Amino acid sequence: MQTLTRIIDSFFSFPAYVMLPLIIFVMALIVRMKFRDAFLVGLRLGAGFAGVFIAFDFFVANISPAVEAISQVRGLDFPVLDVGWPPLAAITWGSLIGPLSIPFVILVNVVMISLRWTRTVYIDLWNIWHFALVGALIQATTGSLVLGLAATLVLAIYTFKMGDFSAGYVERETGLRSVTISPLSVVGLLPYGTVMDWVWDHIPGLRKWEFNPEKQGRSIGLLGEPMVLGLLVGLGLAVAAAYNVRDTLELAIHIAAAMFLLPTAGGLIGKGFAPLGDHLKIILARRFGDEHDLYFAMDTAVIMSHKSVMATGLLLMPIALVLAFIIPGNRVLPLGDLPNLISVMGVIVLASRGNVLRAVLTGIPLTAAYLWIASAFAPLYTRLSTSAGVRFATTREITAFTDGGNPLRFWIYYLAQGDIWAIIATGVVALMVWHAFRHGRAALREAHAGRRDGDAALNR
């Protein structure tokens, strides 16, 4: 087991934008793409992912000091520190569940694809930690390896199916074929997103309101550009942090720049993957017929080119800070994980047809849940991260705002403990999943209809 752990640690020491292109390159050669085409597919994916990570790191480096300054200037004191997702990944890979989860998750995925129980090919190995984290938490608190591994596989199967249901939204809203979203923290929220979209559809007046930078373009003026929204959010944060004029303008321009660079890099990922997706479709059509599609689960960076995704996450950031100030029982100020709102809202935005207004309204209760759950789990995260060898220059408890406050992990964790409320919630979750299934099929039909219309137009 120690040898296996060292091998896994070595493999995952590479950044995701190095691992994934290598995996894709090998896969492209296996399906007999020309070497040149396979190489370019891998290189474009790597460049796109690297661009997203670079732009995102730049964004975090600028926004984090502003949030800290707001806390100091306003005299706010939160006992729990939001340090982002790295300690949670360390907890996962430092446990017995982490290394074991990789072969088991891959095996389950292969079996389900072979039996046609799923069409999602889970190639994003790094994000397996999203499943395994809850298993590590359960093992640490119950002492049961079997229970922890079972919870991990339940979430993996759930994510594969949500990948199936989300593929139609990805193609309908972005035009990307053969692609779905991989992180549990993103695609796992689809049932909630579709239910809330149904709710907004049945509220008179509200159902007619739309703010969609991706499609409305010039009709909504400058606000249709994420760069402009980034500029305004940067100005607002700088004023709240009592920055001087120089620092205020720098922060505003830096956030505007990040809002331009992130979609640009995300677009390169989609363009890079397209040749492999088209090649695989030809092979599958020969073997299974045209109706058999496979969806390759990839990180949320692949949809970062969608303006509505960027705008929703950006607008929710100041809302999250306000909620942190006013929600009773909250003990954490969003900081390290605050920019992750762009990512976690991605599939919800697509399910809302890019309507930023609906997506933001859907995101407000979710953001409140993140704050409460991240606060509640802080003692456990602090204890387990210390055991995993993670140290921070602080005496405060630590947590992660979005990844640490994920409602799905919260539910599965307490379900494994036999909590009565978690058991009752199972029925509600099942109904929401059924709703996502029905609406996901409808989105897929729309996407296929749009594809046929587009292909027909090209043929003409």
C-alpha cells in the first residue's frame, strides 16, 4: 500500500494541465488518430488548461487581499479560515480511501459503459478526489473502510449519471459535442439547478426576465461583457476595502483582465478537443450506430468561455460576502474558495439557458448552504488536515467555502451515520434526480436538433 501511495503521489504531483493532455494524447493514438492530430489535440488542451489555471491564479492573487482587507477595515472577526480546496485534497490522498478509489472508480466506469448504463467516460482522474473525500471523512469518523469506499462509489456513479444528463446542456449552450463536466461539486448540482429553473418558470413576471450576456450581446449594452462586470466588481471590492485610488484602479483592471483571459483560454480547450470528439463519433457510429454517443467528462474549465458562466460567478462573489456578514450561525468569511463560485455554478448556468438572473437567484440559497456546511465541518477538516501533515500559520480552524460546504457530501456523510434527517432527504434527492433526468433528455433532444440543423446548413 505504501508503494501504491508513492506511485499515486508521484502521478498527481503533476498539474492537471499536464496529466490530462498526456491522457488525451495516448487515447487519441489508441483510437488511431494521426500522430500530428493527436499531438495537436493534447497540446491545445494543455495550453488551454494551463491558460485557465494561470488566469485563475492571477485572479485569486488579486481578489484575496481585497477580501482580507474588507474584513480588517470593517472590524469583522470570523473564527474559521477559508483556505480553499488543497487541504481537502491532502486529506483525501493521505487516507487509505484515496489510493483505493482510483482503480475502483475506473472499474465501475468501464463496467457501466460496457453495459450501456452510462455514456460518460471519466477521464479526469485528478477530480476523483471529489468522490473520495467523503469516503475519507466517513472512514475517519466511523472507522469503516467498507462504508467509506461504498460512499465513494455511490458518489462516483451519481456523477457519471449527472454527466449523462448534463451533456445536452453543454452542447445546447456551448456547441461542444461529446463533452460533459467532471467535478462532483459542479455537475452534482444539476438536479437542484433544474428544479430551481422550473420554480422560476412558474413565477409570473420573473419567468420573462432575462439577462444573458452570451446571447443578448449588444442588446444589454456594456453589461453583456464579463470584462465590464469584472471592472465594476473590482471597483466595488476596492471601495469596501478602503483602497487608495491607485490600488482601486489596479484591482479593477486586474479583475477585468482575468474575466477576459479565462473565457479565451477556456475556448481553446473546446477547440482542441473537437477533432478527437469527431473522430470517436465516427468510430462509435461504425460499431454501435449513430445513436450511441459517449461523453468525455472534463474539468469545468472547458465551459469557461461561456460569458454567462463568468458573469454569474462574478456577481455571486460580493453576494457571498454580504451573506457571510448577515447569516446567523456562519463562522467563515469566503476567501480561498470564493473565486470557485465561477466554477461550481457552471452547470446550473447552462441549465438556466445562460440566464444570469435565474442562475444568481438559484445560487443565493446554495451560497448560504455552503457557508453553514463549511462552518459545521471546520472542526473535522482541521483535525484531519493536521493528521495529513497540512500546517497553516494560524491557530484558527480551517475549511473550504464551496468544496468544504458541498451539500451532496454533507448529505452522504450523515446518511452513512444513519442520521434520520439524511434518510428522509433521500426521497427528496431521488425526486430531484428524476426531474434532472427528464429535463436532461429534453436538453439533449434540443442539442441534437440544433446539430442536425447546423449540419444541414453546412451541407447546403
